[in-house]
Amino acid sequence: MTTNATTQCVIFPELFSKPVVARFDQHHGSSDGGAVLLKSADQRLRLTERLAGCIEDRRDSAKITHEISELVRQRVFAMACGYADCNDAARLADDPIHKMLVGRNPIDGAPLASQPTLSRFENSVGPKELLRIGEALAGAVIERHRRRLRGKARRVTIDLDPTEDPTHGAQQLSFFNGYYDSWCYLPVLGFLSFNDEPDQYLCTAVLRPGNAPDKAGAVGILGRLIERVRGAFPKARIRVRLDGGFAAPEILDFLDGEPRVDYVIAMAKNAVLKHRAKGLMAHARRRSRKSRKTEHVYGECRYAAGTWSHTRRIVIKAEVVRHPGRKPKDNPRFVITTLTHSPRFVYERIYCARGEIENRIKELQLGLSLDRTSCPSFWANQFRVFLTATAYVLMQELRLHAQKTPRARAQVWMIRDHLLKLGASVVVSARRIVLHLPVSFPDLDAWQRIAVSLGATAG
């Protein structure tokens, strides 16, 4: 059988007791019927509205078919539903659900924007507008959790983490990075967590050139986040948690100068620190020889690098790693901190918890294609990163409302596949729009619970 993209009917003559005919003739149907949850979440957060308000419309008002807010919503909701590329716009232009999400009549409304229109839109946003968008995104997330917690969090943790964004073309400011052995961008992502809650909420995503050091831009990002967090939670203690690439004197001095801010920052080993850990390493080796297992011992010291303004507390993890068939390997680790807890508690309970950020980054990359930064322009790619981050914030909002359901800890792709990807037939009457959704899908109860939590009523 030859492939024919225009085929509207296929027949399976021998699969079952009778021939099965599949007809593509449901003109008012969609495979994203559950995505109305995204619209409800966005309405509560006013997220796409805030982002659209940051963008100046320089087009001729007499020739506008698609408002800025419609273009933002079209891209964000499409990304959340798994359509990362503008190329998908042609196939979704008349999708009734996606037209509803943008605010158009699902049946009689005009088609959505085309790929060229969306590409021109992405390339029209400048650096000043992007700065406002970043502020709006962080402000919306922080305000959401201020309302949720009534401004009474006792501790707010800020995590920054860089990640690799490989590039495969001639993108502006894409450079070869020896550490990652690739041409790439190096975006830095910021997350917030509250009290002892297990979730980390994305609040910023800043694209950087491929040759940027980890510390690049960190003081500015931290300064803006700390100011906003302090305004929303004036009584909270703020904790900053960073990996070793951020252990720069300007970052440490900045954090030392901020009131009611603690930090836990990894530090690369050097000859002086390894000498300070010598006794602890000897203890760890003795324990490992005796147990024939990986062992670690904790301690601390005071230390000041040559570029530091004063000494700081260093938590030492002296570890000997054993793998079957290999020689034991020394693995000393060091963390700079202002906290007064025991060394073991600081390292295992506080610093190691930042490893969960890697799962959030995987969600962004694998579930929402954060690395689809294929525009030639650097600023257009930053805008794409913000749009992806916005889609992720909406998905996190759905997960927050999925508490006490089987999807309370679901990854992004599970939320999409089980809650958004529902076959729907759309019927419009004079009084209302009716979505005919399947009765038999497994997450019906969870979907209804989330819908009610987002403001829907039983009818």
C-alpha cells in the first residue's frame, strides 16, 4: 500500500471477524479534548495574559488578524499538548479545541495563526520585552504560592541549575562547550520550594551563550528572585542552594550581604581542602576496608580562598566509593554554607535534595522540548524558552490540583497522555458548547476532580 497523506479512509480487511473501516471525517473533533484544563489553570494564574501584556504590538492595526494574546496562547497551549514546533500550526489551525483555548468559536471561528505568522511573532520580541516577560513569569509563580500559603511560609528555597541545550545549526551565540563536548546554549533554570514540600516550582528560565560560565547572570537572577520572595513572604527565611559552578566570590559576597538568607553551595576540591579532609578520608578508608562497602564520614572546617573576603564554614564529606571488580576510590566533597546544622544533615538532608531538580529539568527537556531552540536569533530562542517555561508552569498547576488523585506525582508526559489527550467531539448550540468526551478513559475520576478544583461545577 502506498502512503497517501490525503487518504480519508483506510480499511483493515482481515484483522477482525468483519472488515474494519477507519474514516477521517469527524470535522469537529479533536485529540486534545482534555486540554480545557489548561485554559482553566491559565485563567486562574492569568499567566498568558501577563506575558502578552509585556509585548508591544508594532503591527499595522488595520491588518491584524491574530492578537498578541492569541499568539501567546496558541504557542503555549500547543507546547503543553506536545506540539513543540510552529510547523504543527497548519494541522491545528482548525482544531476546535485549540480554537477554544485561544478564545475563538470552535466551529465558526477563524483558523489559528499559520507557521509563518508564529515564526514572525517569535522573532519580533526584543530584549526589553523579554526582561519584562521574565519578571512577569516569576511574579505570577510567586504570587500563586503566596495565595496558596497565605504568605506564611517559614522557609523558601531557591535553586538555580544550568543545563545543556545542544544546537544543530547556525544559531546566534551558540558556541562549542568543552565540558559538554557539543555546540550548545547553556540556559539556567530557577526553581522555588516552600517549607518541607517535595515539589520544586519553575520560576525563571534564562538562555545563555554556549560559552557562558555557570556563574554568569546569577547575581542578577538571585537578586530579583530574593526581592520578590521577600515581598511575598516577609517572615520567611530564604535558602539558596547551588552547585559548584556558582561558588564564585561575587555570588558569596552578595548572599552574605542579604539579610535572612542562608546558602548551601558546592565547591570544587583543591589541594588545601583535600589536605583539610586528610584525617576524615583516612577514617573513611578504615571503615570501608572493614565493611567492604562504600563509606563516608562527615566533618567541617573554616576556609578562605585567595579571592574571598573572609573565611567561611566548609562541610566535608569524606567518601570512599567501592564498586565490584574495581579498586576503592577516594571521593571527597565540599559544601560552603552559612547553616549551623550538623555536617551530615547539611549535606544529606539539605544539599543532596537539590538532585530532585534534575527530574524537573528532564521534564522540561523530554516532556516539553525546552531545547527546541532552532531559531537563528538568540532573542527568538529566549522567547521560545519562556513560552516553554510558561507551558510547564501550567502543567505544574494541573499537578498541584491533582492532589489526592493517582496523578498527584505524575510526570509532564503522563499528565498530557492521561488527562489532556482525550478524543472529543465539539457541538455548539445557541446556549453552550458541549464537549463529548469518552466515558471509558482510566483517569475520568482524576480529570473531574482537577476540573472541579479549578472552578468547574457539576452539571
